[in-house]
Amino acid sequence: MTYREIINSVLRRLREDTIDSDWSGDLYDSVSVSDYQKLIGELVNDSKKNVESYHDWNALRESFNVKTQSGNMQYTLGDALRGAGVSFKVLDVICQDTGQVLSQVTNDWINEQVFPLAQASTGLPTYYAFNGISQAGVDREPDFNIDFYPVPNSEQTISVNIVGAQKELTTAAQVLRVPSQPVILGAWARAIGERGEDGGSISSAVAAEARDSLNLCIQLDAGNMEYERDWVRV
């Protein structure tokens, strides 16, 4: 569902006027959208963040490929067009060329191995650590830097596979990645509570329905990745 469709779904449940057509640009800058409709837009984003936090959704999984260069140990997980940001969970880090799975260590540990530089080992990286941020894209949040050790001595492609939250919805046509029903019900419960008209009974009932919907969606999504929970002896 698009952002406007989700907002309207919540507004209908509240018996409020819906947004007739897509607005231009950012919702919060639009003069064609009422203040209350913008509030619902905020509550939709709050609900979205909550739903995203409960599960490693398949729809939120991304891969960022890093091409190593000889003698360079630090890289940024993003470029001018796309980046990982700073709010994500790492699933795995693997070298495409060799199949080597890299292990995460602390930045302090890598520093102890690398310095002094004259004594640093070089070769195929087997460890990684995150080290600060870089502003790779001017129109979005910074991205994490990642250090590899041993220091690469050739060009390799290393895939960093993550689960990251979708950026906040702002434009009318943006499509929600996670299941829409628990987001809608969660925003509805928040809107009822914000009004303070029901003494808590209706909002509590809707919140319970939102939890049930979320649990069902998690079960369905987890079923597509059931082998992640299996231990296999190789």
C-alpha cells in the first residue's frame, strides 16, 4: 500500500475526511493536507517503526557490495545514490569470490592488529568492524564505515547483508515494505489514544488487534525463512 492509502485507511476508521489525491513533495510541507491528516501521517510512521523492530522482515533485507582495494582497509556502506545508514542489523558478511564468511570483532581489536602500519598483516580479509560514519549521500543520513582485516591486498567483492528499517514515509506514492495491516491498526490505536475520548477501552482493544495481526504476519514471514532457525552439522 502507498503512504496515502495507509493514511486514508486510518482516517476512515476514525470517520474523518480522507485525502482525495496525492500531494506534491513532502507531506508535512503540503498545503492541501490538513493538520489532522498530517498527524495521522506521523502516527503511521510511528507504527511502521514499531512493526519493523519486531522481526527481521524479508522485505527489509538488503545487500551492500564492497569492492576492496589493495592497501585500503576502510570502506563506506553507501555511495551518492544508496546507503545502509546507521540503523540496521547485520545478517552476515561474506566474500563473494571465495565464500569466506567474515567474523565481526571490535574496532579496538582491529586497531591493535593494524598499528603500527608497518607490521599490519595483508591478505584476504577474515574480520570486520564498524568504525564511524561518512556522509556519502548529501540528501540522506550518513552511512557506517566498515574496516577489514587483514588489510586487503587484492580486489575482492565482499557482501554485507543487513536488515534495515525503511526510511520514514513522506511522499504520497511511497510504498510500505512491511505488512500494512499491523501498521494501520497500530496507527489507529495511537490516534484513538491521542484523542483521549474512549477512556482507554477502544484503543486497548485495537492495540490488541494490532498485536494479533503483527504476530500473524511474523509467522507468515518467518515461514519463508524457516531454515534460518535450523542447526546443520556440516
